[in-house]
Amino acid sequence: MPNRNTESVLITGASSGIGAALAEAYATPGARLALTGRDAERLKGIAALCTKAGAAVSTQVIDVADRAAMAAFVAALDAERPLDLVIANAGIGGSTSGLVGGDRSEAVTRRIFAVNLDGVLNTVLPAVPLMSARRRGQIAIVSSLAAYIPLPGMAAYGATKSAIKSYGEALRMELRPKGIGVSVICPGYVRSRLTANGPKVQPFVKEASAAAELIKRRLARNPAVIAFPWPLVAATWAVGALPSWLKLHLLSIGLRDD
């Protein structure tokens, strides 16, 4: 069921990119926003913009990979004012290309999994029983179009995004009888600090503000998946549908052994 009462919203990773833009999109008079991020100064700036728009805003610098801290944080927020919408957005990128087998490769890989996978679980799992008890609420998990195809140099990132996409889709079926909506968001390239360090060619790149408005609009309808932009979605699906041998061959063109 669509959750049209989004007065109390938790957004992780709200200090930049899509998270910051979503915070501004949901900042309306009467709304209560709880924003987390790793950059205290950026988070403070976003909070000021949201407050100016009429929302009541609280911020917390917290590592989403910290299970105990996140559980306590979500419980405290919900006790103060029941959460209507939880957006598990926090995530990091990082290339492991050329690092396979080294200490740095392991550190980067494990950190990506800790934030992108454990961080989502640490955000979502504490909220589920609280929403279940009142039989209402909505959860949004920010994945990526990278969830659909394996990308060389982005093994850890793609794997985590694929995992949370599958998790979110299954969770949607499990929680629907309890009155809880679950949507998985799969953006293409969105202009942010993350994509600033990404590939030089970023087809159909979208501004964060435009992406946030699209996400907010579609979340109101509680879809299973929100994937955009459509030309890149179509291309990704087409490549993903190829036989594995051909798909991997095409995706690895340009790679070479060092």
C-alpha cells in the first residue's frame, strides 16, 4: 500500500548527493526529518536549508556500519515520533581495479560491503518491527543500475548494490501483508561527489535535485523498483539478458593484464 503520510522521514547519507537532495525534497512545513551523514559541516548546511523550508530537522553524524549505534538511533527516533518513511541511502563507491589480492583491495572491498550492505541492514532491520507493530510505514532502499550487470573494477560496489536490490524486492513481498511498503531505487548516473570520481563518460547523467523529485514522486505510488533514466535502464537490461559468456566478454573489452 502506498504510504502517503510522509511527515516523519529518516534519510541516511544525507550530507551530499541524492541523500541531500532528498532531504530538501521532503522538507515541507510540518515534516520531521532525521538526517545522517559522515560530514558534519555539510549535514549542518543541508539541515539549515530544510529548516528554512519549514521542516523540523535533527542530524546525526553516525557510521551506518555500526549496528548497535544505528539500532539505538532508529529506536530513539521512532519513540519520539513514529517513522513514516525510512530511506536507506548511505553508500560509498571505490574501484578495486588493479588492487585484487592486495591489502588495500581487501580494506576497500570490506569497507564497501560494510557501508553499502550492512549499512542498509542496520537502517532497515530496526525499523521493520516498529512499523509492523502499527501496520504502516514505507522503506526505500537506494541501490543502483550497477545491480543489474557486473562491472569490472567495481566488483564490490556492484555486488553490494545487487544484494540490496534482491533483498529489498524479497522484503517487499514479506512485509506487504503487514502494511509496509518497500521500494528499491536504482539510479543511473547522478551528479554527486561519488560520480565525480567515476567514469569520464557518464551517459544520461542527472542532477541530484531532479533525481530526488523523481524518486519522491514515484515513492508516493509505492512501486517495487524505481529505475532511471529509461535509456540507460533499457541498455542495462539488454546487456544483462545476454548469455553470460557474451555479456562478460563485452563488459571486459578494454581490460588488459598488467
